[in-house]
Amino acid sequence: MVQAAAKKPDPVAEKAKKEEIQGVFVVSGGKAVFKKVETGITGATDIEVVSGLADGDQIITGTYQVIRTILNEAQVKVDNKTPVVAAKS
């Protein structure tokens, strides 16, 4: 019986698979569409987008945990209502 030698993983290819692409999800035709962007200045809560978006693009926002679960081409519903904040007593 002949057995093929186990192929060693290529470290460069493995790194490329894991490398994250900077981008945002925008709404297009009722679906979430991933767009690659280039960023500039980054603060604690804000990130400057220097290229990759067009005027009028609607960016999908949310917590990190929620955004990480969005799939490209997933159906989305736009809700631009201001969140209601409970009054303090």
C-alpha cells in the first residue's frame, strides 16, 4: 500500500487565511454587502475611513459581537430610529 506524505502547512498561506481585511458592511438592495476600506486615524470609539466608501453608502453599525456575525449578502432591515433611553429616577 502506498501512502501520500502528509503535506506541511505553508506558514505564509496560513497567515494570509487568518489575516483580517478592514472593511464595513453597507446596505445594498436590502442586503448586507462587505466593502473593503482603508482607514486612517483611529480613536477609542471612532475610525477614520479614507477610502472604499461612496457618498450615500449606508453603513451597518452595532456592537463588535453583532457585526462579527453578519454574513455577506444577508437580508437586513434598516431601522434608523433613535434608541429610547430609559429615564433615570
